[in-house]
Amino acid sequence: MPPPNPLFLATAVEIVLRAGDIQLSRRESGFRIEKKGAIDLVTEVDLECERMCRALVAERFPTHDVLAEELSSGPGELARSSYRWVFDPLDGTTNYAHGLPIFCASLSLEIDGRAEVGAIYDPTRRELFTAERGEGAYMNGTRLGVSSADALVDSLLVTGFPYDVHKHRDDLLTLFGAFLSRARAVRRLGSAALDLCYVAAGRFDAFWEQHLKPWDVSAGALIVTEAGGQISGMDGSPFDPAAAHLVASNGSLHDAILAVIREARLERSPNGTL
């Protein structure tokens, strides 16, 4: 496949940078918060960023589809084009709503169902993560590479919990505890997109999470693989952004991570499910 149109990456970068500017300015001016669920929040900022993205894509690429968190009908939305932009306008909404500066905007362009371009921007740290398939991953223009850790006891791991965590508490805690007893440390930041970027940058050695959406992981998974990392489902299956679960690692730890998950699942349930 020929390299993507350079306008694709330029557009992805422009959109996430614009989203970051909106996020920072509205943090100062104030914003309305609403509930989508018991603990699932949406802010005016999410909606403003998503409308901006949709408008820019429609202007530049009117035949392309957009799948985004707030204004789409869902991950199974009918595709009209082989080009689809997958956007999380504010990943880390709960952090943002509470004034915790761990949030970002995440955007990928999928061509025939595979992410070819990705951009994620953390405005509080002014860190822009980008990748094009086959061209490597970068942070503010510096090439990224995953860590070299090859033992769980020497690793710093990260995970996340879904908005329906109360329904899955025991399963999630079983797995969290399994890694807590084997790794150097485990963190939970509240932004899957940044978790993936930090694996790509070698700040974390691996990340796992369940109950995800495509906009949470499409761009970040590309950035991890282009930084030399490995992505799969939590069951070891090939990565599918619609599958709602993943493991991202530096590669050296991948089999060990999958083994812990299998063991925890068998302990929790005789049929191996969690």
C-alpha cells in the first residue's frame, strides 16, 4: 500500500491540537457537566471538540466517515466509506471534570478498517504523539521506542476501569490483584489513549484493559506498534479495536502478561472467563 496522503496526518495533528486548545480554554472559562450513566460524564467540551472535528473532516474529506464518542450511534455505526476517522474528543473526561490534568484528544484515520495515521495530544504537558503505519512513532518530533524490561517484577504496568466498574468489580479486582502481586507497581491514570502513548514512550512497560471502545484505542494502538511494541486481545487474539479489550506491551513482556490473565481467569471462573 502506498504511504498515506500527507494531508491525513496534518489534519489529524491539526484537529487534536485544536481540541487541546479548546480543552485548556474551557478549563479556565468553565463548562457544563452532564451524566451519561451513574459515573459516566460528558461535558460541553467533549461536544465542542467533536463538532470541530466533524466540521473539519467534512470540509477536507467530504466522503470520509467519522466515528466519535459523543455524536455517533455507536461502534457498529454503518460505514459509507473505506476511510473512517475515529475520534475521542476528550479522553479522560472524569479527570478533566475534577481538575486533574491527565486528559487528551485522540484521533486516527482507518483505511479499510486498519489505522494508518494516529495523533494524540496532551495539552497540559504539550506532548503530541503521532504515527503513520510503517513510518515509526514520535513525540514532539522525537522518535519513540518501547522499554526493554523483560521481567514482570521489574515492570511498571497500567490499567483502566470501565464506567460500569460497579458491575464488574470482582472480576476487575481479581486481575488487578494478580498483576499487583507480580509487577514492580501498577498505575491507573484514567486515559487509555495516554496509557498507550506511555507504553510507546517506554514510561510504562505494559497496559491492559477491558470494556473499551474503538475511539479509546485506535490511534494509541498504532502508536504502540510503530514504537516497536506489541498489541493483542487479552486472550492473545489479534488486536481488533472493536473487540473491547487489549494488552499493549513492549513485546518482551507480552507472553508473561497473557499468562497472568489466563491464570487469573481460571482462578476466578472454571470456564476461564472474567
